[in-house]
Amino acid sequence: MSSSSATIGSMRADRRCERAGVRRIRVHDTRHTCASLLAALDVHPRIAMQILRHSEIAVTMEVYTHVPSADTRRVLRKLGKALGGSKQKDGKKKGKRKQEERPDGDGRQEP
């Protein structure tokens, strides 16, 4: 993609966000969000590193991961519940599916 088409695409995205009344978020920013959410979910740093496709753990932990405070975690739980959490439409809680690391140690999770 040429820089002029990237600029045009960026301008279009800016206009769409403005019309929708939402702030513009760069795709790159979502990597930081993903890293922080993985940390908040207590995902092992090596697994987070693999998900984010980093070659060094220091990049994952020092640059991308922003560890939330206890207050932030409380608010995130509250937000999760407000967004539907783990409740089904009939109001019953869904059963949690246990995820275990594969024996071959590749870091991927199985249902």
C-alpha cells in the first residue's frame, strides 16, 4: 500500500470515527490492550509472548503489558458483568470449561 493510499484510508477512518462519536484507536494499540488483558487474566507471560508473536519476553512484559491496579481489575469485572459476563440469555450461568496446557508444551490451550 502506498503512503498516499494509507493517508486516505486514515482520513476516512478519522471521519467515520468522528461521525460515530467514538475515538480513533490504531490497530497497533490493540496489541497493548491484548497484552494487558492477558496479564489481567493471569495468563503466563510466555504464553502471552507467543500470542503476541514476540521473540523476547522483555518486549512483552516491559513494553506491551500494562498491569492494572486492584481498582482497575474491579472495574473490569464490573464491565464484564455489564456486557453479559458468563450468563446465558435465560439468566443461568454457563459452566466454565477447564483449559489445560497441552502435554507437548506448545502453549496452546485446549477446551
